[in-house]
Amino acid sequence: MRVTVECYGASARWCGSDAITLDLADGATGNDALDALAARYPDFAARRDTVAIAAGDAIASPTAPLADGDVIALIPPVSAG
């Protein structure tokens, strides 16, 4: 199945793009998508566990199954001073 990953904030730098298409096995989860990104992008791999996933207008569980054509977003940690 094909999933589109939108990269926001620092995650776009870590992945070198603001949108990435992943081909994943049927039944893949958000964690599988994160693992695929970590395998491709070392800068992302170093921060993988700090990133949240959003689907639609809500934060999604990384263990939730994805479907063909889904669009997920990477939400990096944010800090303010």
C-alpha cells in the first residue's frame, strides 16, 4: 500500500522533503511508517522516538493500522521560550 507522509517543522529538514511517499506492506502501522523513514533518513532515525503522528485533525496512535492512500503527518517536538 502507498502512504503519503507530510513533514512539518524540523522533520522536513531531517527527511529532506516536506512530503514523502512510502510503499508499505498491507496492514502496516504508523510505527512501520516511522521505521521505514528511519531506515532511509539517518537524521530522522536519531529523533524517531520524539515525533508524533497525526492523521486528519488528530494525533494518531503509532500502533493504529494504516490504509492505502492514507496521509499522515510528522509532528516534531516543539519548544518555546
